Amino acid sequence: MKLALRQGRLETLQFLRSRESVVFTLGFPVIMLAIFASIFGGTEIDGGVTLTQYFVTGMIATGLMTVSFQNLGIWIPIERDRGVLKRYRGTPMPKWVYFAGKVLMILGIAIAETVVLLLMSVLFFGLELPSTAARWLAFGWVSLLGITACTLLGIAISSLARTSRSGSAVVTPIALILQFTSGVFLVFTSLPGWMQSVSAIFPLKWMCQGLRYVFLPDSFAAQEPAGTWELGRIALVLGLWCVAGLALCLTTFRWTAPREG
Amino acid sequence: MNAISVRGLRKTYGGTTAVDGLDLEVHAGEIFALLGPNGAGKTTTVEILEGFRKRDAGEVTVLGEDPAAPSAAWRGRVGLVLQGTGEFDNLTVREIVHHFAGFYPDADDPDAVIARVGLAEKARARTHALSGGQKRRLDVALGIVGRPELLFLDEPTTGFDPEARREFWELVRDLNAGGTTILLTTHYLDEAEALAARVGVIAAGRLVEVSTPADLGGRQDALPTVTWRNPAGGLVHERTATPTALVSRLAGEFGGEVPGLAINRPTLEDIYLRMIETEAAK
């Protein structure tokens, strides 16, 4: 346990000292939020909700995905390529400690990211914090399930990259496409039906929907694709992705680069 | 007592045989150098011994355990200096060595280890600011911080200048004097000769000879070459079983000092290259 905390501390230190990570991972959602909110200002959708409010929930979900899925999908291949993973494997450190360190780092960064986004949104863009315990609770479990799924999938997808440089080439397009089709940049129900169906396979759509339940008025439920918040289905889909992600991690994770002597 | 014992080790990748029935014994407490050209199966063998690769056949024991299923306790007794440098982003030498020390049950004092590998002045530098040789020293520090009983040094001095190499040799001798068994792989024959009690040559996936550096490939019995300069100024080489007689004959001919006189026995490198060529011709 002490090892895991040490590992988490080291990972967080590495993250915070990397300017690229801080700017692109932490800063990206903040900058996007500022841009979108300034462009669309008070444009209303329906049910008394502004586009900005809608967008904030999507940006929080995106933030969770960026710090977990993208962060790991980009950095683990780099660490593998540079022999960092192999060096860890050569010590008595239990394997799980490496992952625990990543998870602790992600949790820390995700909380910081979410707090910044919430502060911005409440102060400048008219978002109201949830008023009921049930919504705070949902905020907790949606975020936790979402980030768990994205973390596991980030670890799993890291094995697809064959070199240190291809990590971001694998991960970035996936993340960007999902952001456009899952109701982050565009209102989900305004997308073509087939696109909605495809996106509904992936976790981001459900994370956004869960966070809309947390932050938007109940009247908005009618605007959701199913006409309700579908909390049960959100938990189910995200839970299934956690299981699938874990299975992929356990079967595909590689500690050494594919082409070595 | 053997630190490493290998019998009939075999490993193939696809259709290619990398290791083909290799036998090897490394005694506890010795420095053993493994030589061999690239592609001879050296790296594969070492990676199997280090617990990074699975073998197809053969018996392998390293410090009394099978490295195919390395236990944490075993990892704690084995130190690794892997081929190539590992880069840790955005961390200082001190942070990394301290962190790795925390993985071992009986780790050395990290700051003392940093000083020992000659990085004291760079302890607070981030790793990307280190030179190639300094990064290699960091690798060595990570390899020895756990006080290993057995240390693998895989081409440890690549990128070192001659002075740094000599310092490193001193460190290796020092570790060995403290009881650490060392398996060294290197492309520098002078390094093997300076450090190793015994050397083994791998060619085409087999260990073709094991011997002391002085005796490898019949080196002790190899004819020395006498070189001198003839009156016209040209160099003359003559291999002879009786160099002393030749030199006294020359001394008589020249009426005293023989110009440009040198008597050389083949270097370890000459012997090694001859062995590799013979193996390749088979």
C-alpha cells in the first residue's frame, strides 16, 4: 500500500512537471470550455437549458476521459519504448503497484480538473451545482465508473501502439471523434440516428448523459434520446466497459517493446 | 556453487533458432564475461536468465530459482543493468534512485549509491539533461541499489569515454570484491580481459568455448609475432615459436639495437575474431 502511494506520488510529480501534459491534458477542456461558452453564450436549447450549460457537462466528461484514456494511451507506450516499464519489471515491485500509481495520479488530476471546470462554470457560465444528495451521489458514481472504464481502456489501448510516437496517433482521433459524436461539442439528439446508435456503444456518451442528470434541471430529461435519464442503463454500460477493459488489460498488456533482440 | 546454471537452453522465434542447446555455468562470486557477435543469441540468453523471456526447452537455474517464473524475493536478489538507457521523464537522479531503493527489502543508501557511480554532482539534474555516459551510470545505480547477489551488466560501458570506463571497471571490481557475482556482456574485448575471471563465447546460439581470457582459443600457445624495421625502412613481421632466438639473431645482424622492434602475442580480440570466423565458416 505504501508502495502504491509512493508510486502515485512519483507519477503525479512526473505529470505535473511535464508541460505538454499539463497544457494538453489539463488545459484542453478548460480552454475548450472558455471558447465554446464565449461563442454560444446564452443560446437556449430546450427545457430552459442554455447550450453553455449543456456543454459544461460534456466538457467535464471529456476532462475525465482525457486525464485517463488519452493520458495513459499516450504515456504508457513512451514508457514502454524508453525501457521504463522493463526497469520496473526488473525490481521486486509487484506489477499492480505500477497501475495503482497511474490510478492515483489520474484520480488526483481528475479531481483537480473537475473542480477547475466547475468553478469556471459556476462563476462565469451560469451552471448551478446539484441541489439534492441523489444528484451528488450520481456525480460520484458516474465519474468513478466513467474514469475506471477510461483508465482500463487507456491501459488496454496502450498495447496497440508499436512505438512511443504512435500512442497519440492511436488515441487522439478516437477521443476526438467520440467527443463530436457523444454529445460534447454538439447536442446529442441533434446528431443523425445512426451516429447516436454508434456512439451509444462507447462510454463517453453515457458519461455525458449521467453528468447532464447531475447538473441540468429534471425538465431536460424529456430532451434525452430515451426521454428519461436512463440511470440504470448508464451504470450498466459503464460497468460492462470496466469489465471488458479489465479483461483486455490482463490479456494484452506488454511490459517490453515488441522489437527487442 | 553455481549462481547460474544452464543446460540445453533452446529458443526459437518463428522459424529462426536464436539459442540452440546452450550450456553455461557461472560460479558464485566470479565475474563471467559473455562474448559473441550480434545475432548470436547473447541477448536472448541473457533475457531468459533475467526473467524477461520464456524459453522453449532446457534447464535454467539462477540463484537457485527458475527465472521463467520470477518471484519478488528473487527479483530482490538480482540486479539488472539492461542494454540501452532507460529514460525517466521529468525526474531527478536522486528521485529515481530513492524511488527504486524503496522496492528492495535491504536497499543500499541511495545517496551513497549515486556517489559510488560518480553522479553526486548530477544528483539534482533531471535525467534528460544527462549525457549518454551519465544516463548509463544512472542505470548502474538502479542495478546495484538493491544490493544484488547477482548483477547482470549488459553492455554497460557503451558511450563511456576511456576515463569513465576505467572508473567503471574499478566499481565493478569493488562490487565483486564485496561478493557480488557478475555476468557481463560486452563488445569490448579489453573490458572482458580487464574484469572477467572467465569468458564464454557464444556463436550461432551455442557456447563454443569457456576459458580464462589468457587461455581463450589457445591464445597462450599462439605464436608471437616479431616486428622490426629493415634497413630500407619497411616493416617486417615474422611469426615464430622462438622469438628470443630470432631477436638475438637480429641483434647480431644490426650490430646492437634492432630498429622498431616489437614482440606481440595475439590480443584477446584477435583470438576472438578468429574464433567467430571459424564458427561462421562451419
